[in-house]
Amino acid sequence: MKLSKYRRSTLLLAGCLSLGLVLQAQTKKRLIDEVNPFIGTTNYGTTNPGAVLPNGLMSVTPFNVMGSKEYNKTDKDDRWWSTPYTAENKFFTGFSHVNLSGVGCPELGSILISASSGELDVDYKHYGSPMSRESAKPGYYRTTLDKYQIQAEVTATLRSALASFTFDKGGKSHILVNLGQGLTNESGATVRFLNDSTIVGSKLMGTFCYNPQAVFNQYFAIRISRRAPQAGYWKIQPAMHGVEAEWDKDNGKYKLYPTYRREMSGNDVGVWFSFDTKPGEKIYVQTGVSFVSEQNALLNLNTEQPTLDFAATRARAEEAWEKVLSVIEVEGGTPEERTVFYTSLYHLQIHPNILQDVNGEYPQMGSLKVAKTSHDRYTVYSLWDTYRNVHPLLSLLYPRKQLAMVQTMLDMYKESGWLPKWELYGQETFTMEGDPAIIVINDTWQRGIRDFDTKLAYEAMLRGATTPGKDNKLRPDFDDYVSRGYVPLREKFDNSVSHALEYYIADWNLSQFASALGKKKDAQLFARRASGYKHYYDKESGLLRPILPDGKFITPFHPTLGRDFEPNPGFHEGNSWNYSFYIPHDIYGLAKLMGGERKFVDKLQSVFDKDNYDPANEPDIAYPYLFTYFPK
């Protein structure tokens, strides 16, 4: 059919526009390429570069904090250490499955899967390898195991991981599953073969921040991509003495069990699979996890990885990250600034993470019961850390996600009788201080996210704010706080001021929530409580100062004591300078207390001039923004 000149011109223009859009789409940089997962992996940042999906239950990361003084600068057992990976270390002992990011206490970071070649050796100090040529993108990580010339890669789904080991040299090759080592302070694991290429089991986790009762099981299902001609368990043997030591060739060593196929249990056990591989051959390892049961771990694996396709799994992970990062598109700035921005947005999406399995099952709070949910059930509520910035930002950028997190908190109250404080995989650890869930719930409400049970929320808030004595699990200093209006320093290092400041902020938020619900008397009561910070103000120093049980200020008083986590009376993880401006609910009142706007601003400026600002921890991170209250 002959086209008119006008139509030919129109089609030509449309074709050029279409081609231009295609070329633009092809050349437009992906937001995931702006992210650098290695940011925060050094200088005690405690993040890791491993593969994880947005708010995914599964995270899989290189574990390089044990086994070698030659290649590692830090060992997890040499000092307080809370991360499975640090950029300075170069000795790989496996990929750990389910890890915490950005926290201050060691936990999880276990179920270590690695590969080796040559003669079988199951001691991690021996089979571990120097690592090099690392690279990472959201949802993907790779490195080279130099000792064996093995290329190790991982990607993830919400509840499972997929590892790829490429044996460049070929020959006698091994996949090793270490259930004895890891970051957790707990020990003990159970494992059994389902068939020649699949194992299931559980490992005990917990004692986060050394709370001895907060323990739980992490269940797993692990499948190897090809049948192993040889496989078996290993288990460390006790060190014997005398005749027994002479008789037992495995005395104090790892013993191999190549034919035993029933269940294996112990504090330091593992599983090995051995193959003959061709040069360049790949072996894949699929791992599903659950905090409910072995069956659910296998169900999660089979549901989320119905076929074995590393490239497709990685592509889906990248697509998921591209979607959540695209809520904000920035212009301008240097490439480094854009990388910092999008990496921060990436880190925002790691915790809290989902807990429920694909069938909706999850472990109820603080019990052995299993429940089902129709919405996402979240875990890792480090609320002392996150109420300040994470949840307010989630409310703005991802309101549906924040709503589900609030609904989860209320479900936890229904299950345990208390709102969470520092919840971890269904266990309350009672780490840090305050009553932070109140702050998160009210902040969410004030931002217009209100599709939750406000009556239940208010009931839950009142539990921590009104329960007297030792029965109050969230506010251990409740009686002093209510009767005096402050918490006195009853023991040398009892963090009294830090506790009270957190209660003031919580009660101010409770007052705001009560007012919104029309409960005027309650609102007035909690507003009065929230003004109690004035008790701590010391005119002589112009700072907040601990008070003794007799009502007098502590003497002598050293405002800078408490830097770098040194013990300090009255303050937790900081000193008086780090806490004295931490009255976010009443900055104008604090300024008046300090003698007016000018004196407040001068005092605040002196924090920075005298090097008393600590942006590495939470209490004073908002200090730079307090100047905006008095712009003149």
C-alpha cells in the first residue's frame, strides 16, 4: 500500500523516537550499578558484601574472620566481633547463610559452605583459602579461592541461596558444609542425608549480646547439583590421654564417617561431598532455610528454586533491587556521592527482614508455637538503632512495608504480652534501653499510615508505660522513673541517664498518640513525664549529669568519660556530651534551660569544635540538624 508523504514522515519520526528510546534505555545506567556493597565492610561498619534480596530472610556472604593469622588482620575470637566479613581479611572459610548487617553483637553467620580440591581435609584452618578478585552487586557476590583456583559465586532468593563453584583445574574436588563454626555464640547442630545429594538439619543459634535464654534453631536444606560418588559426615573427637590416646588415631582431630548415614549431632560437625571434576566444571549448591522446620526449609528451597538456573536467579535478584531503589532518582552530584546515596538506600532494605516461610508459617514470639500470617512477618527489630531514622524513612518511601512492620509488632504483643525492644527471630533479647516500639508506632501514625488496630496499639503502649516494679520487662527502672521523675544512679555503670532519656522520648510519643485518640488526661500525664529530663541539667557544666539516690549530682563528674565504649556511670555507649542534646521532643525547652537560643547554639557548636561528636553511634547522630531550629 502506498503511503502519503505526511504518513511516511510521521512513521519516520515515530521510528526515530522509538529508536532513541531504545538506545536511551540501553545506555541508561542501572541503579544497582550505583551501589557498592563493600561500603561499610571496614572500620567496624559491620555490613557485608554478600547476596541478599530486599528484606530477604536469606543472606549469604563470604566468611573470612577465622582460620589464618597470615591472611587475616582480625579473628572473631580475638576480641568483640559482630560481623562475618571484614574487607581487611583475605582468608575464606565458606559462605555463611543468614547473616546480620550493621549490628553490634555477634549472631547467626553460620552454615558455612565451601569448596576445595586435592586431598580431602575438613579442618577449616587447612581447607580455607586466600581469596582475591572480589566483586559484588546487589543480590550477587563472587571471589576466587586462590589456593585451589576455584571461582566462587553466590546469589539469593528471599529464603534460599544458590552458590556456584567453578573448578578451573578439575580433578579431585570437594564441597564442604561446616556446621560447627560460625559467628553465633551457641554451638550444636544436627544433620542427616535425605539422599546422595541432599541433606537437612538444624543449627542452634542465639545468646545475642549474651542473653543466655534467647536461643532458637535455624533449619536448613542443602542440595548439591550432581550426585557425589563419595560423601559423609565429620565430627571433632575429644582429646584423650594415656592408653586411649594411643589407640585412637582420631584423638583430638576431625573424624570422617564415610558410610554412616543416620542422623549426626554434635558441637562441631559437618558434611563433605567428593567428586572428580573436569577443568572448568561447575558444581552448584542450593540452600533453603527456615526458622520453623526442616520440611519448611526444603519447601522454601523447592518453591523458590524449582529449577537450577544461576543466571536467572541472579537476574531476578537484580530486578528486585532495581525496583526498590527506583523509588528515588537523584540528579547531579559526583559519582562517589551517588554511590554513597544508593548504597545507603540499599542498606536500608536489609533489616528488618521477613521471617515467614512460603506457606506463611513462622515461630511465634517467645514460644514454641508456630503460627500463620497473611502479611509479611518481620524480624530483627533493633529498635533502639532504627526508631531514629530507619522507620521514619521507610514510612516515607515504603509505607506499605512500614505498615506490615507495625502490624508485626502488634502481633508480637498479642503473642508475648509485650511490644518488641530488640527482637531477633522470635526471641526478645532485651538489648539496649528504652521503650522504642512506642516511638515507631506513633511516628508511623503521625505520618498518615493508620491502617492498623489503634486500640490494640494503645493497649500495647500502656503495658510498658504503666506496669510497675520487676514485672515491667521493658522499663526495669519504672518505679524510680515514675516516683522521682528520673532514674538515679544506683550502680556504678547502670546507664541511668540513658535509660531515662529513652523513657522521656517514649512517653512524649505516647502523649501524642493519646491526644490523637482523644485521651486528654493520659496525654497530659505522659507529657509531664516527658519533661523530666530537666532534673538532669547541671547549670555548672551546662550538661546532663547523673543523679545519685540521695538526689545529688554525681561527683566528680567527667563529661568526656565514655568515649570508645569505655565504662561510664550513667551513660550507655557514650558520654554526657553525646547525650546532653538528646531531647528531640523538646529542643526549644532544652534551649531555654541552657540560657536561650544563643547559648544553646554556642554550646552545640562546641560539641564539634572540641571533638566530642561521635557519628559512629546513635545518641548524637542528629546533632548537626539541631542548628536548623535556630537558623538566625
